[in-house]
Amino acid sequence: MEATQGNQPLRIYTLGRFSLVRDGEPVRFSARTRKPIELLKALLAAGGREVSTAQMIDLLWPEADGDTAHNSLNVTLYRLRKLLGIHDAILLLDNKLALNPKRCWVDAWEFERQINSIEPLLKTPDPDPAKIRGDTGILLGLCKGSFLKGEACPKASASRERLQGKCLRVLESIGQFWEEQGDWAHAREFYLKGLELEPMLESFYQRLMVCHRELGQRAEAMMVYQRCHNALSAHLNLTPSRHTEAIRGTLVAE
């Protein structure tokens, strides 16, 4: 089931921050609603589609016995539906939970849908730059940060790594597309976004340096080199590669 940006009353934001918006108004939650929100986050982390109740119980009530655990899940689901104010926002059928795509719009779902649409478009023999520009603009608008940032749930960590890997791959491909079009300024946006998500990607620093160089911004390119040097040194105890140094050499050559 796919959720597209339409008329769903509940909007769930998971990229870079966690928030809920119902009919245009933020849904407020507090320490008293901690467990229902944990259930929602666990459901999102597990994909949000046909997630077994047993899996949710193992994640949220690992020490409880069978009847107690199922009762805890039912009570928490009731409280979550009440908090959301939309009873059928979360479906329960055949011991499986799912977010209802007719009632819920999830930024991570839309983000992945955009990636899956853009990647084959980039591989066509003659992609339309106007179409690429429009679709990738939507992607950048959704790309606010890591999925469920700060959540320690193993399912969240795995989903976060998977989504980030897909995102970085498509950002690099889009950057390369704009480089091939000679649109260095537009390519630069995508390398910058990639470094926001993962500041250790030396290849993105390299391409960003080239973009600045081709735009005649040698001082900015040198600043990118220094940022790369500092990041690699501080976090990985490494120095820039020969390729990075070669690009730096083109910045100081007369």
C-alpha cells in the first residue's frame, strides 16, 4: 500500500523530526501518551504495513506473558487511536497492524516513492531536465534528516540505514545528472544535501569542490576541502585521499 500526498487527514513526519498533524493542526502528546507514541513509532519502524501483533509485543512488552501482553497491546492501540482522533487510522486485521494509507500520509513513504520514481527516470536514454528538476525538488523538500532520528529501536535503526543508503545513492545520481547538463549550481545542491545527511562522504566533498571550481568559486571550493580534511581527521583519523588532493591541486594551479 502506498501513501501519496493527497487528502489524508493525518500527516506523520518522521524524517529529521517526529510530529503528527491532523487536519492541519499539530497533534499534542506528552509523557502520559508515551506508550501509544512508542507503539506508533515501532509500527512505522517496522514498515507500517501488515506488521504482526507478535512483533509489536516482542518490541514493546518483551517481559509480559501472553494474555497480559495482548491486553497491553489492545489498551495501547485504543489509546493511540484516541490520541490520533481517527479510529481507522490504524487497522488491525488477522493479528496484523497497518497504517491506513487512505487516512495517513507518511513522509518516509512519500520520500521512498519519489526515489523509486526518480531512479528509473535518470536511467532513461534522454531524461527530461524539466521533469527531473520538478521531481527532485519534491525529494529535496522531503529530505529533512534521518528517519526517526535518535530512536534506539533496532527496527528503526535498520529502516534508517536502508532509507539513508537509498537517499545518498539517488542524491549522487541526481548530482551527476546535473553535472552532465553543465548545471553546476543545481548539482551543488544535491551534494550539499548528501553531506548534511552523512558528513563523512569524501566523494561528495570531491564533487562539491568541482562544482564550486566550475562556478569560479575557488575560495568556496577550498573551504569545502578544509571541511573535508577536518571531518576525516576528527572522526576517522584519516587524511583526504589522493583524488581529493588532486582536485585541490587544480584550485591552486595557475
